[in-house]
Amino acid sequence: MSRKATSFSIKNWSQDDQPREKLRDKGKAVLSDAELVAILIGSGSREESAVDLCKRILASVDNNLNALGKLSIKQLMEFKGIGEAKAITIAAALELGRRRRLEDEVILDKVESSHSVYKVMQPILGELPHEEFWILHLNNSNKIIHKNQLSKGGITGTLVDVRLVLKNALETGATALILCHNHPSGTLKPSQADKDITQKLKMAAQSLDIKVLDHLIVTDKAYFSFADENIL
């Protein structure tokens, strides 16, 4: 009586061993090269898991990803468990990585003062006929890693979802935030609602060790900084 072959598809592994779930729950940096390639191919052969197969493929090129990227589709298909579709997927992923290295590194805007924030946000908010609320996400070096439009509203104001602000900050790995919104009327005086949402976001962010460094009100030709005016 023949024994039914064991399935090595990733979806049948225990959750602790599933690289897709590991990436989702713990981040991409914790995965080995073999686990990342295993996500691409999805399954191995009847005798070998996807990760073990990828370890063997990497070992054949001394665990050098540049060397792996030079393998042809035919060479990749020489490994049992790698068909044409999987070989093409690996080749495509490594080619994307090669092209990514060739692209110029993104130069992040560094926040050194409220005026530097104004220079970044004035072209975005300065001349709008309606009000928008934006959040700048900063890293430990006070460089802007992400700009996020949180809400867009009529001239009377916008709604700000505190939970969404914190969710976005955690997803980008921000250590600090700067709040920005515009006043289409041209007035620079903060409303009580502006002051209230600033304090609400500041207190909520503190619980996650994220600082709110400033809140800017932007108009076409000028700005108001909560930090500069010591009302943050």
C-alpha cells in the first residue's frame, strides 16, 4: 500500500513556520533570504519544503543573492521543485531588486525649524480653497519619512480621527509627528477646535512614545506654529 505524499505547501505549515505570516507579524527584516525566496515560490517538492529547497538553491551560489540573480531560468529549473513559473518568479523578483539598487536614494526632507515645515507644506496647502489636515511622520533624525492627508473638508473645517493617526504612525515606524492644516480664510489665529485636537493627539501619541513636535496652520503667505508660540 502506497503512502500518500506529504504536502509541503506553505499554507499547510504550522503558523510559526509560515514565512508569509512571519513577515506580516514580525516584519520583513527578520526573515532569512531562504524564507523570502520561499514566499515567492509558495511550495517545494514532495520531499522538500519550500524553505529547504531555497536554502539548497542559495547554497549552490554560496548564499550570494547577486549570483542567484545571474542564474538563468533553465539553471533554476534544474532544481527539483522549481518549474518554469517559479523560476520566472524568482528571476523577476531579483531583477526588481537589482533595479531598485540602481535608483537614486530618496533624499528625505529634514525638519530643522517650523519654517522648514512651512516650505514643505505651503505648496501643498497654501492655496487650497478648502481645509485639509495633514500629518508628517518623522524618524529619529527628524527627517520626514511620510506625508499623510488625514482629512479633507469644506471651508468650515475637517474631522480628525485620532485612532487613524496613531495607526498610520505605527505602520510607518514614526517616532514623531507634526500636524499641519490650512486656513483658506487666511487667518492665522488657531481656533479652540485646533487647540483641542492638538492636545488630544499629543496625549494619545505620548502613550505610544511618539512625540507631537508641532502643529502648523498654513496660509498662502504665512504660517502659525504652536511650538514657536509655546502653546503645544
